[in-house]
Amino acid sequence: MRGSVRKICSCRDPNSGQRLGQACPNRSRSGHGSWEFSIDVPGPGGTRRQLRRAGFDTRREAEAARDKARSQVLRGSLPDDRVSVGSWLLTWLAEKTRPSGVSSVGRTLRPSTARMYHQHVHAYLIPQIGGIRLNSLRPEHISAAYEHVLTHPLRPQTPMRPATLRRVHATLRAALNDAVKARLLERNPAVFVTLPDVHRPPVTPWSAQELGAFLDQTATHRLAVLYEIIALTGLRRGEALGLRWSDVDLAQQILTVRQQLIQIGSTMQFGRPKTASGEDRVVDLDDITTAALHAHLRTQGREKAEAFGAYQDQDPVFAREDGTPLSPEIVTKTFTRLTNTIRFPDDAHLPEAQRRRLRHIRLHDLRHGQASLMLAAGVPMAGRFQAVGSLHDGPDRRHLQPPAGRRRARRRHPSDRIGTAQCGCVAVAP
């Protein structure tokens, strides 16, 4: 398995157009052409194939690369130069999405993550770098691909945001990390790529007065308790929709987060919570929220009775009138629609056009208000992020309101009002 090293060039015969090869008159000149090596490597079924690598500036570089490749063959760690980036991405994605959960590339993906990875691979990565040999992929290939998708978006009216590019890059890094573990790559070239900065606007959750106005004026809506649970416990939307009565202990006033509802297109399914720290976390319930859940349970009992046996009882806390899961998208759209209807009682004497409207926030930001309310009550940072199921307190600090009125908040009972609503929080109304 010694292999060979030789000098090559691209010079051709002017008459026939064929490569001159060894007959090139300039072959012996320094700096003309480049060097390549070749070695025999084992193939399937006892066969052998020849591995060639070219493009080295000196004979010494080619010999060093040959010796390294030969050593890798003996250790069984030589990267396969026949695998393209595209073929590896497809293999990797198929392994990560096996329904059985058995995978040669690590833990399989959650359905929502698998859908996102599929889009990244097929819409961005394969079209740009799929044809490159995996072991020839360089950081400059990746940066050029990213430059192209930023300047030539799939939808001309909707340029790719830097935050989206970071998610695409995270997908590629994960795939190439697994290629390194599978000994198809020596190192991951994606780690050497610098991405544009992401400037996220600060998120300001509702104040106690704003939250109180929302909960007061939506109290009779069928989903009112759902939004109250999200606001006052910090549950994510999917976690609240995945909540079962068996996960709720009203006597002990606690609930346990064990699953979440995920929507993939028009299909809904249950899966693990988003983060490891969110799984099986126990959340305390105050007296008012517990009373609201008791009332909701009675309402749900009446809906079951009125369904005359057609109710599909899967033990959900929040469901449609027939017991089937609520669509997360509908829950979000309903939240936005209800927000548009909220007015503040202190300017009721003014014409409708002059009345103050409730500030728009995302439904996801509703849960961050819980951390702000706990901050006002003086709850330690670790306790706040344990409540919302976050592993760290870095980015989430941006969601927290200033601790105004903290001293007064400590003196209030958990069942006191927030704003004008009986929400069971410990924050102080402005």
C-alpha cells in the first residue's frame, strides 16, 4: 500500500487536444503544474480501488498527504471521497427521522424539528452545496452558499433574515458533526464560518394592568382559562395544549408538564416538551388559577354530557367541544383577535376612536410575563426560569420587566388582584 506520487499538468497538444502528460516539455520546470498521489484502498467484497488526490504544490506535500491517507486506511478512518454533501444530508436526515427511534447518527428528532431540518436541507443546503464531495467541503463553499441565499431569496419579496440563516447553519453543523463521528470527515468546516449578527428587538411583556384588562374582558370566552394558564404559569402554547387532567393535581395545587401538542401542517400529535429542562417539571398553582381550573372542569363535563357519547375523551384539559385537540394555530389567531377587542375601563367616557387599545404581543410573549411578575415579587432568577422550563437565564433576561414596586409586591397575598383581574399573581398593579 505504498502508493505513488507524480507531477501532473493540464497542458494539451495543440493539434489533437489531448493531455501531454509525461511528454510536457515544461514538466520539469519549478512551479509548473501540481503534484498528486494515488494509493490502493480496500473496497467492498475484498475488492480494491485506487484513491487519487491532486492539487499539491510540492512533492513533499503530496508525499505527506499520501502517508496520512495510508495511515488512515490502516486505522479504518479514511474519509470516503465518493460521498457528496447532498447524499450525506439525505442519509443523515433519513436516520434522524426513523419512526422506530433507532438511529446511527444519534437521537432522532422531534416532528417539528424534523420538518424544519427537511426544509433547510432541501430548500437551501442541497441546491447550494449538495454536489460538492463531502471531504472536499471547505468553509469558503459554505460562506459562498450563504451569501447566495441571502442575496437571492426563494421569495423575492421576503428576504432571508439573519436569524433564519443561523437556524439553517445550525442544521448543517449538526449534520457535519455527525459526519465527523461517522469518520466521513476529519473536522467540521461549518464551525469556521462567521455569520451576520442577529439584532432582535427587545420583547416587552404586558404589564400587570394590561394583563388584568385582557383576563377581565376575555373571562367569558371558552379559551380564557387556557390563556390564564399560559400567562400565570409560564407554560408554552404546546405544553398547555398537551396538558391532561392526569397531569394536574388540584388538591395539591400543582401540575406536571409531561408532553406538548405539535402541529405539523394539518396533522397534530403529542410529543416531548421542547427542552430537557421542561420535561416533567412541576408548576405550582395559586388559589385563583386552581379555582379557574375547577370551573373549567365543570364546563368540560357539561360539554361531554351534551355530546351524547360523541365526545372523544383523551383526558385533555383544553380541547374542542368534541374532545379533539385544539389547533395551536387557531389558539394563536384567537389570541390576536381577542387582543384587538380589549379596551381600558379608565377611558370608557371617550369616543371609541380615542380609546386606548391593548398593546399587541405574541402569544409566546404572554408566558414571559409570568417571569416578569415573579421578578416583581422578588423570586430568585433560578426559580423564575425553572418555572418556565428554561435551561439558562441568558437571552430570556430581555423579557423581564424592571422590578418596580418589588417591596410592595412582597407584601401582597398570591390571591390579590392584578390590575382589575383576579389572577392570583403576586405582582403589583401600576
